[in-house]
Amino acid sequence: MYGDDEATVRKILTESGDTWAVVGLSSNRRRAAYGVAEVLQRHGKRIVPVHPKAETVHGEQGYASLAEIPFDVDVVDVFVNSDLAGPVVDEAIAKGAKAVWFQLGVVDEAAYERARAAGLDMVMDRCPAIEIPRLG
């Protein structure tokens, strides 16, 4: 269904670049974003925490928004409720990201269409920590 074809998953994980902004990542170890960011780091990705608290997580400086990140971001990994995900897509487009990844349970078809129309690769309702090992 929504662009979560294997080719798009593989492209984002292997070709889109290694700087991943993780929206919703805080120092709360009980949140899924914390563990997924750790997996991304272990697989060579630079994670950039994006959270209103702008905390440092996994040794990486956090920022309150995508717009505040003072360097390019390749992939925007979205760990916010579906009703908040659309504005994140708009920020990712404005930031010049190559791809957006909506985590498990994050679904916004209109935002998906906007990302695709802007030329971004997009995966919705999947988890990179599950997909990376499947790549082999």
C-alpha cells in the first residue's frame, strides 16, 4: 500500500543518506523512539533528536524543530501521533529532506501524498529497526 514497497524501504535505508532526524526522540528510555534511534546509530546512521525539549540523546545534540537543525538532514523519521505528522512532512519538505519515514501506527495519507508530490521517498506505518535486519 502506501509506498511501503520493498524497493522504497531499501532505498531509504541504503541510499537516501545517513543523517536521520528523529522527530519525537527524547531521553525517555521507555519510548520506542529511544530504542529505534539506538538501532539506527548501530547501523551507521547519525541521529538528530527533534523534540520540544531539545535534549541530547545518544550523544547527539537535540533541536526543538527540524528548521532549527543547522545542517542538512537526509531522512525524517516520525514518532509523533498521526494527527501531528502532517506538519512534520511539511517541515521535512521545507528542510530539503530526501525521505520521510512514518513509524508503526503513524498514518496520514494526505501528508504521504504531499511528500510524494514534492519528490520525497516516503514509507508509512513501518519501523526501520524491523526493516534493517530484513535487508540482510
